[in-house]
Amino acid sequence: MTAEGAYLVLNAGSSSTKFALYDAALAPLLRGQVAGLGSHPRLLVEGKEEALPPETDHGTALDCILARMRRALDGRALIAAGHRVVHGGLNHAAPVLIDDEILAELDSLSALAPLHQPHNLAGIRDVAARRPALPQVACFDTAFHRGHAPEVDRFAIPRALHDKGIRRYGFHGLSYQHLAEHLASHAPALAAGRVVAAHLGAGSSLCALLAGRSVETTMGFTALDGLPMASRPGALDPGVLLHLLTAEGHDAASLTDLLYNRCGLLGVSGITADMRALAASQDPRAAEARALYAHRVRREIGAMAAVLGGLDGIVFTGGIGEHDAALRAEVAAGFGWLGAELDPAANARHAPSIAAPGSRVALLVVPADEEGVIAAATRALVPPEGLG
């Protein structure tokens, strides 16, 4: 292959497949997603929306993506495909080339991330079925959090269970890696300090960054832990789960459905899992759901600041973090005692810096770019000249 090739990045979820295409120098050529799988499938590219047949599934969505890419490829050959894979388990602290053995190992972790892992791996298999000779790379959301101090990742459970892999892993690592790299390039003094990164979206978590490294995070063994999310509860007294199993008639399957699909913003509001719709609603339950979410974000940022021994900055990313100015203001207001002072006008226009002049705590908004991280990792393992 020559430097005229391109890299495909896929992030396959339960109802959508996000994609991006980069040239050999990692300049973006195309970004988009197929959304609404299972309900109202549609292709979203460059601000335009195109309805897809109702029967569109993940496989046909990939066919649609590959067809849409042909124009952007402009004669380039695909060099490799990179994939977001949510769970890498104990064995993967860096991206890897995918083979049958790796795929089988990652399959075994699907029960720990049932909303994500099966779809991530299905995307890999769909590409392999259509382009069997194309190298593929797995990039893990858990990898960025490897290297924590032992006490950070342990649960207070018997050692034999810990040794079986029941421990805290952390997620959203690709997003946090992007934030750490962004700060190193654009705010090196802050990058060298104590930062809480807030990935707030349908899935939400926090990460304590010390000199650009993850030292603590809110998600744990699974992506259920930590902050409340669109339809997941976040941290929950385990006694609640025992009660649901013994007194409320739940079994493992119904409890799994409850925790992944019927809690969080949706469960509290009884209306919707969409933070934008909750903000627009006059229903007091919507306000209660937003208030609970903001409270928990504030509470956990305080815990992260304690772990870091202080706070030099808060960085917001993700769909809610990037676009919900009112939520950012409510969160930032909780840290006036640490010297955080918001600039309301900058916050309203979603400026890169939303801190007032003189604020002792930096307040930043950084768009998520997991795809860029995946593309760079894929290029590092499969350079333009090929695997040789």
C-alpha cells in the first residue's frame, strides 16, 4: 500500500454505528453515523440526513457506510479499520491487531458490557466478512485506566474473587486519552496539574487526571457504576439489588434489563432519557432528574479533587458536557469554594474556556474525538506502507 490509502474508524453501538474516514496523514475525510437502527434508521453525514429502509441492521448499515465512503476515498485504498472496543479486560493496556484468538477473548468479556461489547465485536465481524484481508485494530476504553494504584482498582471483597478479575476497570478511556493529549498540546501547564475530566452523555463518568494520567475514575467493574446516566443508575447500594432479587420478584435477566435500560434519567423522570428533552419539559419530574444528575456530578468531582489533593481544572466533554450550558453552570457553581468562577456569556456560547478572568480553576469545554484517537492508534499498528 502507499501513502494514498485511508483508515476507517467504526464505533458500533446498540442502535447506531458511528464512522470516520482519515487519509494516510490522519486528516479527516468524512464523519457520520447510521442512527436509529431498530426503529427509524437514517444516515447522518455532513449535516444531511437520509432515511434508510426500516429493515436496516448493523450489517446493512456497514454496507451503507462503505458505499457512502467511496466518493470520499477518491481512489484511495483502505489500509486498515480501527474499532472502539469498550472492554479489554486484564490483558489489554494498549491497542492490538485483531485475530481469531483476540476476538474470542473479547467475546468472553461481553457480559461485563452488554450494551456495547457485543455490538463492537459485531462491527469487527461485519468488516471481516466484507473485507477479509483488511487488517483490523481494537482500541479499548479500559486501557487508559490501567496503571492505577492497587487500592484504586480493588473492591473490598475476598482476594480469590479479585484474582478472578472482579475489580474496577474504568471506561471512556479513549475520550479521556483525547482530553489528556488535547491539554498537553493546548494547555501544557494545566495538563501537568490536577484535572477532573467529565465525559457527560448517555454514558457518563469522571476521570481524575494527574499530569495527564488517570489516577481514579467513577466507572468500575462494568459501565453501570458511578454517575447516573441516560438509562443506567450509576452507583447503587448493593442491598437494593438483593432486595429486588429476594422481595420484588426479579431474576438476573429482569434485573439486567432494569439496570441497563430503565433507570437513570429515564427512570427518575418517567419521561425520557434525553437530557435536552428534560431541559425543555415543564414536568417537575424532569427537573428532579436534572437536579439529581447535577448533584451527583458535583459530589463525584469533589471526591476526585480529594484524590488529586486539589483542583486546577475541570474539563467537560460528551454530548451533555459539550452542549448543556445550564448543567455546566450548575456543576461549576459547586466549586466556588475552590476558586472556580464561571463566565456566563462564554458558557452560553459553549466557548473553549468558560472560566471568568481570575478564576483559580480552569473550566474548559473540549469536543470529544474518540475517532481521532482510534485512527492514530490504528496507523501506529498498521502504517501506510502496510504490515510488511
